[in-house]
Amino acid sequence: MKTPVRVAVTGAAGQIGYALLFRIASGEMLGKEQPVILQLLELPIDKAQAALKGVIMELEDCAFPLLADVVGTDDPEVAFKDADIALLVGARPRGPGMERKDLLLENAKIFTAQGAALNKVASRDVKVLVVGNPANTNAYIAMKSAPDLNPRNFTAMLRLDHNRALSQLATKAGVAVGDIEGLIVWGNHSPTMYPDYRFATAKGVNLKDKVNDADWNANTFIPQVGKRGAAIIEARGLSSAASAANAAIDHIHDWVLGSNGKWVTMGVPSDGSYGIPEGVIFGFAVTTENGEYTLVKDIEVDDFSQKAIDKTLAELEEERSGVAHLLS
Ligand SMILES: NC(=O)C1=CN([C@@H]2O[C@H](COP(=O)(O)OP(=O)(O)OC[C@H]3O[C@@H](n4cnc5c(N)ncnc54)[C@H](O)[C@@H]3O)[C@@H](O)[C@H]2O)C=CC1
Ligand SMILES: O=C([O-])CC(=O)C(=O)O
């Protein structure tokens, strides 16, 4: 039997947590041979702790062979102790009529405290995925609050946007979603994100050429992917949960086990590529192998794409300056 991997999940009793934990424990994230220890964090309030207790009871009732242990706590330093993977989900979600950045100041404090706790007690190789919104800037805050950890290991979730774009493109192009390669979502997890299908192919066929519809790209595809979160809130009265949990599983699965040469989108600290200032957590195309990601370089950026990238970067810079006072 392999040594169990310690997976910390914050906001574990929330809607995404409920859609996520059972899949991690059944081996969908790290593989069917990999035991896990779940270290679950919830707020130090009775209702949240009682809900967490109920979720842990249900995890027990599944008798998952791969679930080596479960810890429930209200203390980040207990949840993150020796964590190999940390899924930072716990944060307030938006409601109808709000943008994700409206959550910034309220949620930012969570990520300074949790970054500091990770810095203190997590594995030195911990892989961090920030799901709580606004995800890119929260990941930036956590990264800056953890100066002893490798900044590369702080990532934000754009995989849901990537998966949404895959699905819409597959439908439009009349191809199987699993055959699509070479898709990117650049930038911020917000309506300014830029889903870019210029290099997407299915079975070697370029899908931009196949679709051949610039109007659909500019006026349907890009805005629909960008505003999909709001459309779900409108329809459900609650923000996406199962699809968000699914994207978190995909993100960590590929980061740990590899993407087999496929491009996937991760929000990662820029190394200065494509003119994105170093350290800004930006959605880039990456490939993953042996637990490491590599930015895909030298993607041609045309005028249309440059304008879209500039717009989403400007928003991230604005968010970053809005939280600068929390980081000094
Ligand atoms: N990046 C992405 O693609 C997506 C991000 N999200 C975001 O994920 C976050 C969670 O969403 P839901 O699960 O639907 O919300 P929820 O409200 O159902 O659950 C959040 C849970 O986090 C807990 N929590 C709050 N502050 C905490 C803290 N400091 N430490 C530990 N736990 C804490 C709450 O008690 C609650 O149980 C929201 O910010 C939402 O906007 C949602 C969908 C997609
Ligand atoms: O839209 C929201 O607030 C939740 C989210 O991030 C998404 O579904 O993409």
C-alpha cells in the first residue's frame, strides 16, 4: 500500500465541499491506488462544525477503501499540518447581481490567514489550488502570505472555465469533447477571461477553421463562457457546485498525474511570459508531467487576443492594488 497523501479541504461542509470530498475519497482525484487522509476545515461556529460532523459521518458510511483517515477541525494549522495538497474552497460565494470581485475584501482576509498557516505547517511541497472567489487574487494573497513556500505551488482554478469552453466548442464544431486539444482560457476567472480556440483541434482538424464564424467567437462563445457562472446562479439560485468540484478534481489530477502532453488551463504565477508581470496569477495554457506544470510558450498573440489579454490583466492589476494594504 502507498503512503497516504494528506489532502486539506477548506469550506468542507459547503456546497462544493459536498460535491468534492466523496470523489477525492473514492480515488478520482489521485488514482485508484492512492490512499488519502482528508483534513477538513470549517468555520469555528456551531452550525458549520455540526454540518462538517455530518459530512464526516457520511464519508465513514461510504467505507471507502482508500480513505485512510479523516480529520475535522476549525483550526487552519491542524487542517494544513503536513498537507501535500490544499484545496482552498472556503469563502463566501456571490449571489445574483454580484461580480466575483465584489467578494474581494470580505474573502481576502481568509487567504492572508490561510497562506500564513500553510507557510507554517504544510508540507514544503504542498500544491495549493484556490477555488474561493475571486480565485486569482485570493491565490495571489495566499502566495504572498506564505514567503517560505515555492510561489509556483500556488494556483487558481480556471479549469471550470476551460471545461465550459470545451463543451461549448464541441457542440458548435460538432466534435467529441474528449477529442479537443489546444484550447486556452487566458487571464482572470471573471467575465474578462479570454477563451481562445485559435489553436484548438479535434483529431488534427483546426476548429477555428472548421467553425469559421468570427461573429460566434466574439459575440457568443467568449461572452457565454465568461458569464456562465452568472447564468448558473440565475438558473439555480446558487453558484455552480458539482461542476466546480469536478474542475478542482481535474486540476489536481492533471497537476499530480500529468496531462499527457495536452494543454490544460491553470491559473499560475506569471514568469513574465506574454508580458504578464511576474507573480500575477493568470490563466495560461500549461502541460503537466511528474507533478510539475510548464507554461506553453511562444503561442502567437494576434491583435484581437492582445486586446483581450490586456483587458483581463488590467482587471487583475486593479484587484491586486485593491488588496495591497493587506499584504504589507
Ligand atoms: N474558481 C471557480 O471556478 C469557482 C469558485 N467558486 C467559489 O467557491 C467558494 C465556495 O463556494 P460554495 O461551496 O458554493 O460556498 P458555500 O457557502 O456553500 O460553502 C462555503 C463554505 O466555506 C466555509 N467557510 C467560509 N469561510 C471559511 C474559512 N475562513 N475557513 C474555512 N471554511 C470557511 C463556510 O462555512 C461554508 O460552509 C465561493 O467563493 C465561490 O464563489 C464557486 C464556483 C466556481
Ligand atoms: O460565478 C460564480 O460566482 C461561481 C463561479 O466562480 C463560477 O461558477 O464560475
